[in-house]
Amino acid sequence: MKRRKLLCETGPVGYWLSLRKEYLLRDLKTLFSRRRYAHRLCPGQPLPCLVKGHTSLLMRQLHGVDMQLQQGKVTNLRLAIQQINGILLLPGEVFSFWGLVGQPTRKKGYTDGLVIAGTRTQADVGGGLCQLANMVHWLVLNSPLTVTELHHHTDALFPDERRTVPFGTGTSVFYKNVDYQFQNTTNQPVQLLLWLTDTHLCGELRTTRPFPCRYRIVEEDHHFIQEGESWFRISKVYRLITHRATGERLGKELVLDNHSRVLYDPALIPPEQIRRQEGKPT
């Protein structure tokens, strides 16, 4: 029996209507959630205690990607940061990436950058904002804050190029139904500071006094294996929790169990990271 087409598959008008329907459903979900969403920006009033800081390279040489899209990404990041930098979350408040950034449009100055559509990459307005969401998520992972909405990249699209964090610890965002959200579940305010240098995206998570515990993200058992005709990237990512005053290990939480299909040329996999399965020729 022939499958019935979805509304979004019927053509440009159907796709537009489908998006508007999803936008409406998202707005209704937000309206009736009774959550308090953070909205106060205080970029010139940083909270005194640094929880975690991080930097990520702006221009990466991605295999098969036009560097002009990387330039467009920097423009998009600069615009989006203005809507997030200094955001203050009081206890119980929720951070919503799209709730703060809003829809990236050409009218606002956004330009073409790299976006991920299914298993493909392409150019689209506002592309590259995943790097900003990834930065926020990395800071949150290194804290006691609670992630409430996260959409993982499920495939390995590019080989590593000066990677500084474990693979798979990023998040997808796509306006406005694929959001990134976290909640301040502590009893003290927290603040995000974000800015660009000539070469890096920089971020800090700050608060009023040190949290009782320290947090560290580690990747274990990282390797590549071949399954049939496909290659997969395998690893486990954990969050280690240590008591700040005593140094006692309080927990080891599994953050992510990676089993990600490699979509780039397997010849680019470092040979020392390949694990042969039992019974397979070496």
C-alpha cells in the first residue's frame, strides 16, 4: 500500500504550513508549561564566582565544507550572542535557546552558514548556531544545573579537527521546535557570559558562591569499528562528581553512550583508533 504523504512533503506551501503548525504547538506547550523562563540580561554585571569557562575555535577546516560558510557562521554567532550574553537565571528559572535568540532571519542580519539536515550538511540562514548551543551545553554539563531539553547529533559528520571536548557532547538546534533548554535547579542565581575574539567563541558560567561539588566530563573506551559496510564511532561519556571540600568521589553519571555512524570517508579515521572485531581479519 502506498504511503500517504505528510503535509510537509506535499510541496513548499505544505512545508510552510507544517512548520507553522509545529510553531503553534511549541508556543502552546510553552504557554501551558508554567515554567518561568529567564529573560534578564546583565552583561555588564558578572556574578563573582566562576563555575566553568571554555573556548572553542571559530574557523575549523571541515572536510568538504566551503570556508565561506564558516565566515557566515561567525556573523550569525555575533548576532545571537547579543540575545544571550549576561542572561541571569534565578533559582527555578529555565533557559530556552530559541526563546532568547528568536528566529534567525536575513532581515535581522543573519546570513548563510552550515546546517545539518538529516544526514546531510547544507547552507541555510542562521547556520552555525549549533556552536553557540554546544558552548552553553558544555558549561551546563560542568555544573549542577539540569538539562531539560536536548537533541543529540546522531552521526559523525566530520573527522576531528582540533577537538577539545569529548565527541557527542554537543546539541542540535533548529528554530523553533528543536530547542536547547536547562533549568537552574540550585538555590542560587547563575549567569552565562558569551563573547567572540578574533579566533574563538568564549563562554563562562558564573554564580554567587562556589557550588559544593566539582564536575568533570570524561570520555572512555573511544574507538571506531566496522559493522557490515558501515563504520561507527564508539565511546562512553561520563560526568564525575567530586565533593569540593573533601575531594571525595560522589558519583559517576553516564552522560552519553555513543554509537554514531561515520558519514565521512573512512580512510580519514586514524588507524590507531580502529578496533577490529573478533573473527574479523586485521
